[in-house]
Amino acid sequence: MQKIFAIALNIPTLAMLVVLFSPDSAKTESFDFFENRIRPSLVKYCYPCHSGLQVKGNLRLDSKSGWVVGGNKGRAIVPYHPSNSLLMTAINYQDPNLSMPPKGKLPKEVIDDFETWIKEGANDPRDSHQPTIKSFDIQARSNHWCFQPVRYTKLPTVIDTDWPITRIDHFVLNKLEEKELRPASQAKKRTLIRRLTYALIGLPPTPEEIRSFEDDKSDMAYEDLVDRLLASPRFGEKWARHWMDLVRYAESYGHEGDFSIGNVWPYRDYLIRAFNQDIPYDQFVREHIAGDLLLEPRIHPKLGYNESVMGTAFYHLGEATHSPVDVRQDESVRLSNQIDVLSKTFLGLTVGCAQCHDHKFDPISTADYYALFNTLANSRMTFASIQHPEKLQSLTDRLKLSKHKLKQNFIDTWPQQIKKIGYFLTALPELKTRTLLNYQEKRKQHNTKEDSLIGDFESGTYEGWTVSGTAFGEFPSSRNNSTQKDIDGFQGRHFANSYLKSATPKGSLLSSPFKINKPYINFLISGGNHQGKTCANLRIEGQVVLTQTGRNTDKLEAVSWSVESFTGKTAQFEIVDNYSGGWGHILVDHIFQSNLSTDINHYYQKMIEQLATENDHLKVDLLKKWHNTRQKSDFDNKDHPLFHWWKEVRRLSNDPISMQDDHSQQSKATVNPTNEYRVLGSLSGENFKDWRIEATAFPVRPSQYADIVISGIDRHISSLVPPSWHSAGSSTRLAGALRSPTFDVKHDFVHVRAMGHNSQIRIVINNLQIIRGPLHGGLVHNVNSTKPTWHKFDLSRWKGHRAYVELLQDSGNDNFIAADLVVLHNDQLPVKFTQQPSESSLSYLESYSNLTSLAENFEKSLIHTFHRWYNGSADSSDIDLLNFFLSNQLLKTVDNVQINLSDYIKLEELIPEDQRVVAMTDGPNRPGVVYVSGDYRQEGASISSRFLEVLSQSTSPFNSEGSGRLELAESMISAENPLTARVMVNRIWHHLFGRGIVPTVDNFGHMGQEPSHPQLLDYLAHQFVRNKWSVKSIIREIVLSQVFQISSNQSDESKLIDPTNKLLQAMNVRRLESESIRDGMLAVSGRLNLEMYGPSVKVHLTPFMIGRGKPNESGPLDGNGRRSIYIEIRRNFLPAMMLTFDMPTPFATIGNRNRSNVPSQALTLMNDPFVMDQAKFWAKKILLNQQTVPEKQIQEIFEKALSRSPSPEEIEMISEILKKQVSSIHDASSEKDIYLQSWTDLTHAIFNLKEFIYLF
């Protein structure tokens, strides 16, 4: 089939192709790598001994000339040769006499960065031969062209007045005529529609669209085509991908773990919608910089989403590592990356170069850098809810009213349920005594010889059992051969055990068939509590009729099945382990049929009925609940809310007591009456006033009243909360966050008193969000308690850092959190903040004479406690007691409460499904400092948040109580700022022509290149603002110009005078971007799935994609046919095909992709499984047409893939090759497969044509 590739050689236009490589882009990317990875490491690890006045070994590393000249041992770095560089020898500790730094080896990732940098040429911008301004003269530097106001100039005069059809053409033609050049001729219609369609929507035109355009002879044909493409939903998918290059879009953090960032894809969808809807660019900029702070956020007209907040996601798309050892260094690196992306993307300036010193070339000072740094440091990462805030607020107000009515009903009626409740507590010892006596009597009467053994494994074998899998080993376990330490409760010597060396193997044991002839089957069981996975089953006729799991313990417990209803049937006993996770094992012993149940609970039911019959105060159902609660709850534990009452019940019942009963000693050993402290949040005074809420779960201020919590799938009153700042005021199905002001850590501890369910308290240090591992795990506490409990965080190692407290609640049926006190302190918690059990409640324990009076006192005490709750004076012990009754359903709600609850539930059902996006939220305005030489350990002058001095003509700080990001956004789009509009129209020009008017699209400063058409750039910037910052309008004006429509045939004169074609004598020949190549293959093969939006499709993992953090699941080879923009981007597992065709690695702003032409690209097109798969898919579609004459099919292939018809010579050549292919294939199973293979070879060859992946 190799001959078919000769087709590519017969296409005349391909002779024009040259290697399109952008050295400017590569250079910029390597400098970015230096600034982001190498310079910070040099500053941190090398400068202390090899810079300034401290130069050991005569080696300076604070300048390029320093390492070029080298020190006493010679040159430190040999570009492109890490193995020959002394620096690598030193930091790898390869020479015991040359190990640097001397105090310890650098982290592996830092060493890898140095090796990569040297391999790529050790590009170092610190010593440049560019002209520099020796002293920082902001006025002199601001004379650079990019800092001058946008000037609207008259159209330049041209000689050929017939050629221009738009204002843009005058500017281009004027420059050409200055060099006595003539523009190239008009491109052919087929060439033009292919160029335009790929440029605007990133897909090839269909044959039908091509024919329609060719057949339309009207003057408006091209304009109509432009408008149709601009209106296509595919437009946003194409142009959003351009923007994603700027904001280093990725969905994982990279580094060694490649953790997922989470909730990133909504930002991608936001971009697509924004470009499709032509959101004004000034609004787009506002939303990116401060979308969370807009007073009138932009709301999606149909879905009701808050679009504006989504824009702030871009801040958090950078690389990050989990559990960094040095949190302040980590913050410095993260914010440096954010500043770099922010300034390049919107301003085209390299502000990041001013991190360690004033910018060497541009009018950007270190103070400018740290003013921006402080703005971002005073902001906070969040996962924001994107629901419509006003609509949601209206609904929460209605929910509050409904819930208030419900709460009032509850307060009015619940005390009625408390009557006679004490008699149930005092009846429990009598119930236990009667049941034990009854059970003992039954055991005495029972004849064990009548028991029928099913299995006890005492033979040490599995004789009589069918063994499947490997979980239970070759023979039963004994204590001696078991690796489990806590195993207990078995009888005899041996037992069945699926825990061998681990809980991973799976398998089962099945007994021999037996006939059920006794009312009970008794056995011992322990192990994992996984229904249907780790269990014992009774099978009758192959069906499981009874089952029992373990209880996540290795102590075997007695279980008794009542099987009287199965009498006479043949059964088998099965032991199953089909679970590989935690507690993935099962233990069973001593299985037998008997007339006596070994489970004492079988005898409790009869005694419950007997006691209830004898006592009018007792009800069977409620007494059964009390018994079940006693079984699962340890009343003897001194922390149990019934501890003191239960102690007295047992004493009066002559029940042996072995309890710690001195409540007065509680907590005294853990407090300090004279400790220094600071209250960070409290209901008293205004200590909570500076706390900030997010979303709608939390009210705007703390509640001074008690409240009820409605939760559970069935929505019931599940618990009570005291006055506090809590998230259950409207509904537990709402999400939200509550955050403290930022504080400097000066104390050893912070205590947070909170209660809740499925919620979290976090201490965020220096904005570190990836809180994982042993270093930072103590900064997160899960809240799962219905009793207000102190959560203690040790901050001693974080002294000197910035921090804030964060209370988080996700939406869910049961989630809520309530807090009423936050205290910073040293040593132990001050005694004034501790609570003893309520003295007023315990006073009811002082006067009683028997169980009856004790029961009555308990009832009075409980009513008194309830009153304390709704009056707002209940303490944590009171809340714990009341919630004990609610959670165990020992007190039920009455009918009118249930009716109001139904009304509330109907309102709750209107709450929309919560959707989140990674975003920014604001913190308080705090002054920052300049880091001397970029080293956070060397704090310099104080600095406040402000904009760049050169653009604002001021050093005045932002007038803001928050971070200042909203003011920053307005400064970015201010009429006094000439850069924002210039930079954006230049990016648009770059994407349409393959080269920007300013070629260095991310750098307009002194180190960037001059504009080729400065007047045109200002004209476009002026038009952009004049047309209300409409991206589509400026694109439309550009593509309607004559210059966009000319051919790519550059004249010989132009090649001599302007070899890089910057004057645009002809259209630039360009290779398609990687996404368009892949999407184009999907489109022409017929596999393209045009579904929009939603979670990303998992990346397809090849065997060569290895490393830590590798996803457990691979995505489909073709990504379900979705466009490339919807494929997940994981930093450590980027798709090889996309990288080969220059998709940038997402670690910095890349406005100008590298454009290479290398052998690996040809090899990818020939061998990549995706390419081959699409070729085969396309061939199948072709053969479905069942054309007898292949010429029509060849015609269709060319029109789909190349947007042109094949020449007669090409048709003849391909037809002949197809015939030869058919006759030469002998290994196919059928004639159909022979044709499929032949046509697959042809479609595959088409994909390999340069003409397929290039635009002309």
C-alpha cells in the first residue's frame, strides 16, 4: 500500500510547504520555564551562597555570565548537556566532594526541572544583549509604543484604490505598496471556504456546504457564509480552545500525584457559551478577574446559572503539589503563576519578571508585582455554587417561613410526648432480668443432643464443603495460623476465615445439602459488613432466603435464624467473600440446627409484651425502641447523655454498677483558668461580624434562637441546634461556606465548638487548598456529631503564617454544620469556655426515693431541658440529651407537625440540583510586603493592593474592604489602559492569519517584537471598543477583508523582500492545530458526536502512559466521538497525538503555539491507533453506499477530506491501486473484509496527506 502515498507528491500546491517553526514561541516558552521553575529554585537554594557579596567557590548563580564563566572548578552549566554540567553533578550528589546544597539534597522535582532546563539549552534571560535601561526610569520606559494611548488615525492612502474592500485592507496595502509589492490574487472559493470554516469553527466544510457556496453567485455569498459560521454553536468550541491555551487549562494539578482539581469543566462550558453569545470582552474580563464580586452577575437566561462567578476559575488551573513542606514558598509559586497568567493573558506583559527585582526592561517595579501579589493573596479559592442567587434567595426565604411554622408546631406539641417517658428508662433493668431468667430456663430444658451440626471445621479440613476461589485458603483457620490480632469468640480450635494475608482474594464455601428439621439455625459470625459481599447465606433451591453480614469486627457473635417456616425443605449454608476493600473478609464457626435460639433477642420480644401488659405507662412499640437503643448505645459511658440517670436506675434496680460516676471531674484536667486567648468568633458582642458567607446555606448573620434540623431521605426532624451560626436554617440541601477573617498565627491552638453532619472545618494556611497527607491532615476535621463538640487544631508549627477558619457544607439530605465559638489560645482551652453538665438538669437527681419518683423526675428534667433549648439557654449537654431522643426516635412528632412538614418538603423539592465550579472568593483587605530578591523569608517594605503604576499613573492603593480584585478588573478595562483591547485584537488576528500584528502575542513589552502594522493594530483596538467589545464583530470585519481572502501563493519578489511574509502579501500557509486535526478526522469519517457541554470524557490511556496518579479508568479511544475540547486534560497524562501536533503543556500562558514539522508527526499519522480506527470507520461508511463504480467514492473522499475534487490522474491512480490491493490481500476471512482493508488503506493514506492537515 506504500505506493498510494505517492498521491501526496502529485499535488502541486504542496511544493510550497516549508517548515513552519516559530522560534519566538519556543523562546518565550523556555523563558517562562526559567521564570516559573528555575529562578525560584536558584533564589531559594543557591543565592544564599552564590550571589551578591556571598560568593563561595568564586561561582555566581545570580546571572547568566556567572555560570558561563564558572567558579574554581570550571564552567557550571553546559547547555544541552546535563551530564557534562558540574551543577547537575553537584545537586545529584554524584561527587562526595561536590554535593550542593551541603545541608541536604534537593527535592527530586527540582532536580528534574534543572535537568530539563539544561537539556533545552539553559535559556537564561538575566544577561541579555538587548539594550537595557540601567536605572529604573519609569517615564523613560513608558515611552515604549505599547504604553501609548490608542490612536485612531485616518485611512492611509493607497495607489490601487480598487483593491481594498474594507478599512483593514488600506492599512495592509499601504505597507505593501511602500515595498512596491502587489497582493496575491483572490483565493479560490473551495480554498476560501475551507480556510474560513476551519478558522471560525475548527471543522472542515461538508461537500454540501462547499457546493452551496460555489453555486451562490450573489455578492452576499461570502458574507452570508461568514455570518452562518459565526452563528454556529461550533464557533464557541473553537475559540474557547484558543482561550484555554492562555489560562493553562487542565483538570489535574500535575506533579507526583496528579490530583484532580475538581469542578473544572463548567469553566470550559462557560467559555464556549461566552464566545457563542458574544459576551462583550470588557464583561468577560470583569468576570475572569472578579466575577464573584459583581453586584449584578450575568445569569444564564434558561438554566439560571450565575455565569459571572465561573470566570474566576482560571486562577486555579495551575500546577500544584499536595502537602508541600514549605507552605509559604508554595503560595509564592502559585501566586507567581497566577500573576504571570493574568498579566500575559490580559495585558501582554511579563509582570512575573519583577518578582525578584524591578523588571529589567519594562516599566514594572517589584512594588507593582507585590501589589498584585497582595491582591491575589487576599483572595481565596472556593468551589462556588453557580445557582441563580436571587431566585435561590427567594426560595430560601419561603423555606425559612415554612420551617418557622414547623418549628413552632414542634415546640407546642413535643413536650406532650415526654409524658411518662421516664417509665421506659426505669423499665429496662427489669426487662433485662426477666429475659435472662426466661432464657436460662429454656437452656436448662434444652437437650443439646437433639442439635444437628451443619459444620464446625474441627477436622481442620473443608470436608463436606464445596470450595470456590481462593479466599478461604486450603484449610480452616485457627488462632495460631491467623494473622488477625483481635480475633475472638470462636468455639473449639478451627473456624472458616477468608482473611489470609490480606482481604483481597475472593471465594465461597458451600455446605452439603441438609434438610431443615429444627426451628433455628445458629452460628457464630464476624468480619465485614458488606451486604451480599461478606456474608453467610441460607440457600433453598439455589435462592438466598436468609443472609447475615459481619459488623466490622473480628469478635465472633452469635446469630440465630428462625427457619420454622422452611421446615422439611432441603437447604445449603453458604459463606461468601466477594469484597476486596476494607473489612473485605468473613469469619464463621459452629453452625447447627437447634430447638433453642442462641440469640437472646428472640426472648426479649415476649418479655416486652409481658411488661407492657402489666404497666399502663408502657407501650410495646416504644419499649421495643428503648430496648434496641440500649443494645446499640452504651448508657454506661460517662459521656452518654443518660449516664447520670442510668447510674441511678441501675442502683435502684440492684443492677451491678461499674461506671465512672463523678461528673464534677469532667474536663477539669484539660483547662487552664489563666491562659492567654483571642476570640475569633462568638455569638456575644460582634466577634462574628467580619466573617464571610458564601452561597445560601448560611444566613447573613448568626441566629440568636434555637432551631430544628430537617434531614434524611424521608425528611424528618432529626436534631436540634442551639443559637449559633448554622447552615440548617432553610434546608440541609443547600450548600455554603462560612469563613473567618484572615489572621496571623500567634497562638498554638484554635478551638472551634461545632456540631453537624457530613461537614468539615478546615484551617487554611496561606491559601493552601490541597490539604492531604501527614503534614497537613490535622488542618481538616470532619463534623459528625449532634452534640456541640470542641474541635482542636494544633497551629504551633504554623506560627508566623496567615490563616483563616473555614466551615464547609455540601448539599445533601443530611448535611449541616453549626458553630457558636472559635477561640485562639496557648496551652489548654481557658476554663471560661468549657461547659459542665447542666446543674439545673442534674438537680432533679437529688430528690427521689424509688424508681417511680425517679421516672417522674426524669420527665420533669427532660421538659425543663426542652424549655432551655427553645429559650436559647441550653448548653451542649442539653442539646446532646434532646438529640439522643430525636435520633433514636424515642419521641415522635405529632400529626399537625407532619402536615406542616409535608408543605415544607414540597418547597424543598424546588431547590435546583447543586452544581459547583472551582472559583475565587474574597477575603479581607490586608497589607502585604515586598519579598526581597523574591525570597519570602526576607520581608521588605509594606505594600498595598493596587494596579500597575505605568498604566494607572498612580501608586494609590485600591479603595476596597476586600482584596481589590473588582477595582483591578475595572483598571484592566479602563479607557486609560491601552493594552487590554490591543492585546485581544492582536490575538484574534494571530489566530486568523497565523501571525499576530505583534508576533510576540504574550509580550508587548521591550522584549517583545514591534507591530508590523501599528496603525492597523490601533484601528482594530479602537473598533473593538467602539463596537462594545464585540469579539464576533471584530472577527467578522477581519475575515470580510480582502487580505483574508487572498491566496497563499507568495510572489518571488515578496519572498526576497519579506521572507517571513509579515506584510501579508499572501495568506500564510498553516498547519491545523492538533484539535482540528483530530476533530477533522472525526468529521470526515462520520464519527463526530456534536453533543455539547457536560463533564469531560476520560482521557484514553495507552500502555505507554505510566506514572503516579494514573487514573483507574481509561476513556474510549475515540473519546465517544466528542470534539477534542471535551476530552479530559490531565497534566501527567496528556494524549500523545495532541502533543505531537504541538498542543501546549498547560503550565503557563501560551498564546502562540509552537508550529513544528517533525518526523514524529508523520509517524503518528501512520501508526496512531486513533487515526487507524477513524480510517477504518470511514471505510465502513463508504462501503455502505455500495457504489459499483469507485470513482464516485473517491470523489466523495476528496471532497470531505480535502474540500476539492480529485483530478482525473488521481482518480485513475487510486482506482488502479485499489484493484491491486484487492488482489494482493490473502489473509482476510471474506471478500467483504478484503474490500474493507483496501478502502481503509486508502482513507488512512488520505489522513497522511499534508493537504489534509494544512490550510492554504
